[in-house]
Amino acid sequence: MQFVSKTSKAHLVDKIIAELTSDLQGEFDLAILFLTPKKQDEVKAIVEQLNAKLKIKNFLGCTAAGIIGNEEEIEDFAGASLLLARLPEVKIYPYLIDDGQLEGLQNNNDWYEFFDVYPNEKPVFLTLPDPFNFDMERYLKGMNAAYPGCSIFGGLASGTSFPNGNTMILNNQYFTQGVVGCALVGNIKVDTVVSQGCRPVGETFIVTKVQDNVVYELAGKPFLEVAKKVFEKASDRDKRLAQQMLFLGIAMDEYKQDLKRGDFLIRGVMGIDQATGAGIVADHVKQGRTVQFHLRDAQTATEDLIEMLAGYRKQFPNQQPAGALLFSCNGRGQHLFNELNHDIRIIQNHLGPVQAAGFFCAGEIGPISGKNYLHGFTDSIALFYPQKVGDSP
């Protein structure tokens, strides 16, 4: 298993092509390209240049607001990031799903027939959706049901902020809607580290009255009343953060006693109904679930990423990933941390050196407690290893 990452700034693939030395001769099983051009003709020309220079069996990619390489995060400039992979004994099943096809996937068997991949094969899925004109909730719900416990990782294209403005690449085809991706089966293991950038505040509560995404009561009391009591005891810093943006963490394991960072699915509190004291949450919440208020800022996001990576390294001290993909929210980067290369530097410090590529997304996809979700303000990190014991990257 071999991964090679190349990054280019300003001149897009010119630098990448110039650095494709003799050691990169031969065939690659998979190429993943993230790039900033908005026009599909430009994207097509770049892909054709790379295909003319390299032998690539499967080619995936999308346009992005900013790109990430081994050591740098390129924001507010033109750029391209390419990850090349040789994956012996791995079957790659590329796919496109648009909204029309998605409607036809009604049950698990429909998904199995579509992908020609089954849960017992333990597939992992790289997925690059367009953020417009595609039902991500339905897509992830269907995938989670058909392939329980199988990781889905990726990010939403972010090259533009209007429908049909992004370009997704699938081999020699180009799309402005739907999702492109690939299922990977065989001698491959993908570990995911998902850093949602939040920290819990106060104690946990049980949701006692809710309708869809409107939480009326926590522990038998109005949502707003509970929130006020939590932050009466909070620090001045936390009170300021709560006024800027408040989050609700939904515990993923109801039976776990000592809940901490990483044990919650984080969703934003979009507003408060002053008449009822109910909280409007950016997801459906079920009655009886355990929840806890969360906060986020640059310091917290840094601490969370470091803690998640340190915990992963402690759990797997001798594993060295062969390659990595980073899907980072376009609300992170220099705009949040006020410094360049913040997240990729931390990742390389904890897990590197590793050949890595990624982009700043309009939404990040990754698993929490074995189930896959769409996130915001998150780093979803995919780490690639050979599956077979004794194999080396």
C-alpha cells in the first residue's frame, strides 16, 4: 500500500506535474483531487493533464473553497491537492448517486444491488456530495441501515455557494449534482477521527418533552430555564460563548456512565421560543435521550483536536498510517484560528509523517459511535492502513 500527496498553489497542477518524478511511474489504483477552479472547463483540463501524465484506474474529486496538503492549508488562493494511492488486493467500486436514483433505493437490497457490495465484505465509503439538490439525510439514513458499522467519510463540495456551481469528478465524467464516491473492499482498513471542536458544560439531562427538533423540556423543566441555570454557574468566558452560539450534545451511548468529549453528536441550538421556553435544535432529538450543553471557540477546537488525536495514538501506539484524508469545515482554518496550517500541523505532529490531502468543506461526514453523520465546524480524518496483519504501508 502506497500513498503519495502533491499540492500546488496558484498555478494549480503545474507544480504537481513538475514534481511527478520517475518514482511515480506505473499505475495508481485511485487518485483523489481537490481543487479551487469554479468553471467546469478548467476542472476538465486539469484532470486531462493529470491523466495524460499518470496512469490512473479510478479518479475522484471535487471543487473546494480551499485545499489541504501534507503541511499546508491553502485558503483564499487558487490551489490543488492530489492524493495518489496504490492499493493492492483492494477492490474499488466508484459510484454516482443523484436524487432520482436515491429515491429508487427503498430498502437494503436496493443498496446492495446498486453498489454490488455487501455488509459482510466490510466496505468503507469515500463520499463527495454536492451541498445542493441532494437529500443528505436520506442518503446517510439509507447507508447506515444497509451497511451498519461501516465507515462513511468525506465532505461536501464547497467551490461555490450556489446550486450547480460545484463540479464533482468521477473518472472521465463531471457532475454538478448528486454525490460521487467509491466503496473500498479488501485489504484495507480505514480508521476515522472526528473532532467536533466542542466541550461539554454543566451536567447531563434527559429529554422529557420533544417534538421533532423542538426540545420543550429537559428533566421536566423548560429548556430555556435549564440553560439559564447551567450558565448562571459558568465562567464569564463561557457565558459570552453561549450568547454567540450554543450547542447541544446528544449522547451516543445511553449506557455509558462517564460521558466526555467525543461521546456526543453535536448539534447547534438554532433558537429559543420565548413563548414556550423551547430550544430549536438543528436535528431531530428523541425523548429519553441524554444531552448536555456544549460550547465552541478556537481554543476549544484546538484542545478537542489534540485530545482526540492523542487518544487515538494512545489506543494504537504502533500504527503508522499509510495515507490520510482531512475533511475540514470551511469555518475553521485561518478564519477561526488566526494562523495558517493549524489543523494539518497538529495532525502531522500526532500521527505523521503521513501522506495527506484534503479540503475545506461545506459539511463533513464521519462516524460517531459507529454511525455516520453529517457534521459542521468539524474535522473528519480518515486514516488508511492495510487490513492484513503483518502488512506494512
